[in-house]
Amino acid sequence: MRDGVVEGLKARLAQNGRMVASGARRTDGTILDMSRVLYTSCDLCAENPEAPPLWQLRARLATHDQEAKRLRYRDASLMLGGVPVLYTPYLSHPDPSVPRQSGFLTPTFGSSSFLGGFLTTPYYWAIDPSQDLTLSPTFSTKQDPALGFDYRRRFNSGEIQATGSVGQRDGAPGEEGWGGHIYSRGQFSIDENWRTGFNLNRASSENYLRAWRYPAPRQLSSDAYAEGFWGTEAYARVDGRAYQGLSEVDDTGQIPLVLPNLFADYWVGRDRLGGYLSADIGAFALFRDEGTDTRRIASRLRYDLPRIDRFGQVWTFRAQADGLARWVDDLDLAPNFASRNTATDATGNVRVALDWRLPMSRSAGAYGTQLIEPRVQLVTGPATGRQTLVANEDSLDFEFTDANLFELNRFPGRDRQEGGSRVDAAFRGAWFFPNGGQVEALVGRSFRASEEAVFDVNSGLRDQASDWVGRVRFSPFPGWT
């Protein structure tokens, strides 16, 4: 059977591959030339086997080189649901028995004001079963060639991945010479409880990334960490963090270095009353070349006790206690600009709340279930004021939304504590469809008893009656929102 001719060929290949051809010729036991070929790895529809598969390749001619383990097509079309969506005069890919294979990938081309016309021709190198490298040289009409790379490797205990580039900066706004970037991460298991890892992300500038068409975030962060997990009850982490601002207006002297950063929390579990107690503690040291240096330790205790009465009302008692101690230098510099230079302080805050909800649902028959739910929460605790003489590192970026409307302390971190009494109110409606989809909406606002200016002018919480906040969410079926 080394040489032969066949009509009406059907073949099953590895990884669920299926091939059909009107005819084929076999040569030297390794080369199979076929005509009028269809190839797919999709299962046929069980309800309608005559329907075309989700995708398939159709070609006038195809060659299966069993020694090189490669399939080559001439005049090939990609079919989706039986409809041709892409044509190519030539297409080649490894046969399904090959998990991956070195070779050139699909090139990309285009034009930009910085590069002119450009062409990127990536080459994939399957180094061994545990690592690979993709090299992507870019050739352009205005710039010298640049090189991008993507390296991946798996170990028995972890993995690393690095993406980067080297290219010319001349021509980009305010740029000179050569530049580059690297986005990398790694993670390794130490034992059944502990793992360690890193994230290293650096770049020459935001203009360089945009000029060479790479992702260009506003800032980059790097860290090295170790973290431990003990079931769902306990967690601990120690890390060091560094940041890089990519904008030309960033003052690099004000960008902090955090070393070390420590955090641990513990969830006690449900007590005999049905309540839940959790506790955490954290500490960090933060340094700037031209700004505030802060050392802080903070802890929090939180207790939640839910109850459902015979009318279906949900009552939840909440309590939260915070304790903080700080040692601060250059408090009069960025980002605090306080009226004193150094400070050593210890503060605390206690908040208690009673939360009431009344979820009411009814059947919509074949259309699912409808829900309406009013909610009111009363929160109280000692007044805290503006706290302008206290260092602020983790509560600078404040946004009032539906997500923190009912939080006991609506600041995002611990350095700013909300005090006084208030009432939060919201109304929620939802429609749950039989297929698992839903549409939901919520609107609410908050009312403070005190007139003290705890929040900034444009926060939405400056006045005693807050701004309205809300959300609308539509999920036609599970997995899409």
C-alpha cells in the first residue's frame, strides 16, 4: 500500500480531525495528494448530521506529508456554518498529531505616521515540550528594523512568561535613540500552602509603545511576592512594589517605592448566633525621592450577623473597627501637602450599622421570575472630620458608585475614615429569564446627619444628601453581560 489511487476518501485523524476528499493518490507511503478536500475537527450536530459543521476548510487540492507531519492546501476557503468567509491560494499547518511545530506565523502589515508602511513576520520556535519562543521582526519604510519577542516556559512547580521588544525611538514625539519594553511574570509553588512570583514591567516611554503598536498603559507596576493560603479561612502575603509612570507629565520623584508590604487576614467562620467574624492586619513602608515617606500598620475587625424574619425581611447587623498607627516624614510634600512636616499618630474608628432588605419576587410564567427589593441601612459612629493632617496613601482615588453605597467606610483604603451617622437607601429591580439570563437595575443615594466636610467637593458625597448612583445590567444568557 505504498503507492495507489483511491476514490471517495474519508479519514479520521488525531485530536478529532476529519478529512473527506473526492480522490487521492499515495506516493512512497508518506505523501498523500487529495482533490476536492474538506477538513474539520468539529463534531456534527447530533440533531441534524446533514448540517455543515461550525467550521471547516475546503480546498481544491491538499497534500498530507506524513513524514513532515504537515498539511498543505491550494485554493483554500474557511467555511463558517457552510458560508465561505476567507480565501487563500495557499495554506499550511501541522497535522493533528503534532501538538505544536516551529515555523512562520501569519504576517501582519499596515501603515502608520511613525513607521510608514510596515510588515511583521513572526516566527514560532517550539524549543522543547516545556518552552517556546516567538520572534517578531518588524520591517518598515521609515525606521530601522525592530524585534519583538514572546517567551513562555512551564516548570513542574510553575511558569514564566515574558513579552518585550527593542526598537528605534527617533521620530516619536520627544524621543531619541533606541528603546524597548518588557512585560513579564512568573509564579512558582513552594509547597501546598505557599507560592512565590514576580511581575516585571518596564518601558522606555508611552510614545515608544504607541509608535511600535504595543499596549501602552498609563503606568506600569512591578512586584515580587510570596503568598500563603490555608483553605478559605486564612491568607498572608508579603511583597515589594515599584511603579513607573509613562506620561511625560509624570514627576518620577513623586512615584513611590513600597518595601515591604505585608498583609494577612483570617475568617473565623460562623458562630453560634449565625454571625461571621473576620480580622486582618497589614503594614507597609513607602518611600519617595521627592514626597511623603510613610510607614503604617493597620488592622480591622468586622462582624456580620444576618437574620430573616417570618415576613421574609432580611436584617443584618454590621460592626467594623479600624486601628491605624503611622510614622510620616515630609508630610508637607506630595501627595499630602499638609501644614506640618513630620507626624507620628495612632487613630481608630468604630462603625455599626443595621441593614434592612425586603426582596419580593413573583412568577412571570414562561418568562421567568421578577424581583423588586427596597433596601435601607442606618450607619453610625464617631465623627472623624477632614483628617487633613493625617497621611493619605491608599484613599486618594475616591469614586462614589453603587458598589460602595452601603459600605461602612466608603473610602477605598484605610487612611481616610468616614464618621458620623447616615442613612443609605436604594431600590433594586430584576427580571430572571428561564434560560439563566437576567436584566437588573438599581438606584440609590445617601443622607448624612452631619454637615462636616468629610469628602471632597466633586466626590458626590460633599452635601448632606448625596448624588444619585445606580446601575443597569443586562445578561441575555449566562456568560454574556
